[in-house]
Amino acid sequence: MPDGERFFIAVGDIHGDVANLAHIPDISRADGVIVTGDLTIRGDRPEGKRVIEAVLAVNPCVHAQIGNMDYQEIDDWLTAEGINIHRRVVELAPGLGLMGIGWSTPTPFGTPSEISEDGLSRWIEETHTLARGYDRLVAVVHTPPYGTATDLLPSGVHVGSPAVREFLVRVQPALCVTGHIHESRGMDLIGKTVVVNPGPLSLGGYVRIQVKPDCHDGVIATLETL
């Protein structure tokens, strides 16, 4: 890889099934692995820890957050381990920040970590404030933006978040990596922002993110399948 370039692997909706991690090409050489949410299926801290330890076994640098299917105790453990990105900003490369927003808006299933649309909007704005020092931004939001290829149920109904969409329209981060809606593996554009949902890891989906230095458009995401 040319000098100064970096690359990351993003996965999500793991739900306890870590078998495919070791099969992702170059994952051990990546500059980090980003976990977008749903480590477990209504899992507790030991289950969340088991999943993250499986990720650490293939790459020592992990940025992770919980999704709606994970309990708060996993969030607390991620924070204690220094790898939590939920409502936080970390640096991926000089001038490039990553902001994370986990959980999800309400579902019909009453899952452990859900928040109202207004609450999600507040979290987004509070977290974006922490990212003001970065020229470029990657947003990792478990709930997909409304009205895209990444939030579409087989019935044809869009179930994503208007607040996430409004943020992407207004701020135009370089990339938004999302998940949550298993059936909506795909990519879309909101303005200049690339939106990508890799789908569940068990089905082999992941995102490869290449970062080129000193280039405004130098964040390139590709949707991959094992």
C-alpha cells in the first residue's frame, strides 16, 4: 500500500456468529476493524466479550459499539476496554475522524437498546460536536438513514431514521457505514455521502475502507462478500 494510505474493515450484525471473521482477506493487516453494532442476540457482557475477543484475535485494533440487540452492560465493558465508539469520536487517520452512534430507533420487537427518533437526533448532534476538529468524517450509525437502499424491507417499506438522513444531507460526511436491516445489504448515495450496509457477517458481508492522505475525497468504501 502506498505511503500514508490506510485501510479498515467494517463488519456488523454479528449476532454471536464470528466464524467468518478469519476468512476476510487481509483483515490481520488492516489498520483496524470497525464493528457497527449488534454483537449479540440479546447478549450480556460475557457474550459481547466473546465476540470482541474473536475480533481481537484477527486484528489488535478494534472500534466497536452496541446495536439494539445488545444490553447496556456490553456498552459499559467496551468503554472499560477503551474501544467503544458509541457517542464518541476517534481518529482513523490525520484529519479523518470516526463518529459512532449505536442502539436503534424503536422496533416492533422491544429489543434491549432502543431510543426515540428525537433522542437519536440529540445523540447525533452531541457526537458531531466532538468531531469538529476533523476535515473529513466517517459516520458509523447502526440505524440506517431513511429512504435508501440500506433501510428497505422486502415488503418495499423503508424503516430507517429520518434523523440520520437529515444529518447526512446537512453534514455530508465522506462515508456512513450502517447495518441493522439485514435484508438491505447494499450501497447508496445521499448527496456526496456514500452509505453502505454490509448485512450480517454470517452471510459474508463486510466493507473495505481505503483512506488516502491529504485528499478530501480520499475515503473509498467497497462492499465485499466472502
